Amino acid sequence: MKYILYILIIAVFIFFGSAQAQVAQIENVIVETYYISDSADATDTSGGRVLLEGSTTYRVYVDLVPGAKIKSIYGDVNHALRFASDSLFYKNINAPQKVKFGYQINKPWITTNRDNPLLALDTWLTIGLATKVNPGILKAEDPNGSLLGGTLNDGGSEFISGGILVNDDPAAGIPLVSQDGLAPNVTGSLTWQNFGFADSCIFGIDKIDSVFLSYEALLEQTSGTKGSTPDNKVLVAQLTTRGKLSFELNLEIIDSITGNTIRYVAKNGADSASITAPVKLSSYLKYPPECGCMDPNYAEYKATYGCDRANACVNRVVFGCMDTLACNYDPRVNYNVQTLCCYPGYCNGRDLSIVCPGISSTVGFNVYPNPAQEKLTLEILANGNQEIKYAVFDSFGVQMLEKSLGILLGTVIEKINLSGFNNGLYLMRVTVGKSVENKLFMKK
């Protein structure tokens, strides 16, 4: 029994360790194509505004677990805050009061101020709010229509008939004239602070460029902000460019359960001793994400992947002993766990007679599918007239079931009902006469 518990603890660590390490407050980062500008939009040049035809306005949402909050967006000496494109970002250089952030925009400036319609496509950072009173929300989840586009503006400097911001390019999803991604008004005062953006060529006042890179910037909403819908998607940026977008975000998140502040970063860095909050890597915070195998049960898995790539998971992890000198060497293993290897006279305190019965076992069996759901098939090759028994143990070494199949010869098939088993790792022990063999299987 001691052996069973020992091996299962190790197995649980291997199978679930990577997955547990990824349990985080960030579930995803969503980059929404908010609008694609057309030739009519490009005619509006009053006040020096220049919006290139074919520019795309993106909105970036961080999808948090319920209850979590974003406290800040930052760059520090170890983790750069970066936004880049291979073309210029659009900046509305004659915005009222020279605002730099989404939460500073007065709602009437974009919904009733008819002479600066392109302010609705400005490039900015925020935490939650797209105006002073409107949280940003995915257009597909917007419950209250639109106050932007078309006849709600004067058509720009060329007074385009019917107004501008009317492009219905399918690549941008729902047109802005139908749903504008502004959630219903909220009230309440918030405490903000920021630094490192005043001279920014993207988020500053009068400059434009294609890259923002900072190791000292901070935008903070002191008490933290949740999304405006139960699934907790929080708007953090609106970015307009004709080029290919990329970014690396770093966030301070207020944990949904403990209330502690955790820093999530896009890339690992040599963390400074002065940073007191825990720092965790989130593959979602780098865009575009690196795609690959995201299933930790496969050898191709990497924790840094931010999206699945088709057919990337090829070689399922088989853990065990790869030492050919060990009595329990298994040629099928591709993930070696040296502590599982047993040798005559030495087996890490486990019962050698169970791990390697007779040093060579006459038992041959398989269990499938593995992982299993409701049904498990046990296939045994019986080579002699000996009694065949099997037993199943859970991860605590508790025997879940035991059955004798009697004295049989040839291939024996036994169907086992797992509907009453909890999800997790189990050990199957098959005894044929005096020979014993154990194999692990998972129920999910």
C-alpha cells in the first residue's frame, strides 16, 4: 500500500503539476476588431487629423476569472510595456483637453460633438472605461445599440453625406452604427494615477509613432476594476493602425479570492528584489500569441503557448523508468522519473516484490481508453492455468474494487464501469497466479 500511495503522488504531480501552475486570474486576452476605416473616413483631416484608409481599430479585453480586478497596467525595469505596429498608430491630435486615456473622454465628445467624429477611433489605454461613464464592452455583447457613426456626426471636414464611421466591412463584425461597444452609464468616483505617458509617441498628446516601449510607465486604478458583465472582460486598450499589431502587457491583478495583488507579465525577466508582489508569467499577455500544444499530457506542451495549433500535440507523455538497468525499465516511457526506477536491493523504500515481482513478470495487460470517462476496458493475456484477479486503488491507496476472474486461458476482456468514480488518477493491479503488475489510468 505504501508503494501505491508513493507512485500515485508522483504521478499526480507529473500529470497535473503543469496545469496547476497555470491556474491564474487571467483566462484569456481578446483582441476585437472594432472598426475598419474606409475612404470616407480618411477625408476627415480637420485639425491635422490623418486616418489612413484601411486602418483597423482594435480593442483589447482581458478576460478575468469572476471577482478578479485589474489594478494597473505597467512596465518596470524587468518587464517592458510594449505596443507596436509596422505602420503609424492613429492619434487624434486635437482631442478636447488633450486626453491621453480612454477613461478621460467625456461621452458627449464622441456621441454628440459632431465636428470630431474620429475621436471615437483614438488610440488610448484604460482600465475598464471607454468614456468617463461608459465601460467598454464587446460589440457582440452591447445591449443598447449605438450612439456613433452616420448621421450622428457631420461627415467630417468634407461633410460627407450621411456621415462617416459607417463602414460595414464584415471583417470588423457588427457595424458601429448598430452597436458601439459602450455599456450603459455607470456612476461613482475612481482614483487614478499615471506616469510615463506624457511624452509617448502613441499615448501622449501631440506625437505619433509606430512603437511605444517603456520600462517605467504606470496606469493605475487604485481600487481595481472588474468587467461590466458577469464573465468579467475588462477593456484595457483601443489601438488604431493600418499595420500589423503586436503588444506585451503587464498587469497587476487583485486576486478574486485572497484580495492579494499579483503581477502578471508577458515575458520572464530578472525580477528585482524591490518588487514585493508575486510575479507570474501569462502567455495570454503577449500578442500575437505563440501557438502550439497546450495539453500538458503531451511531450510537445509548453506553458508559454497562448493558443492551440492544430496537430501540435503528437507524443503523449508516458512517464516511468527509462533506465535499462532497472528491473522495471519500460521501453514505452518518454518521460523519465528516476525515483520510480527500482533495482535489486534498492527501490526507494518500496516493496520490490510488488514493483518487480520475480524481477520478470509473466503478466501482460492493458487498460484503455486512458484517460477514460464512463467505461474502462481491461485486456489481459493469460498464458497459463492460473487464477486471474484485478483490483483498483485511488490516489490515497484506498481499494475501490476487487474481482476474481477465475482460471482462464488466452485473451481476457473485462469492461469496468467508472460512473461512480471521481475524476482523478487510479492504479490498476492485475494478479496472475503469483505474478503482479500495476498500471496507472486516469478518469476524467
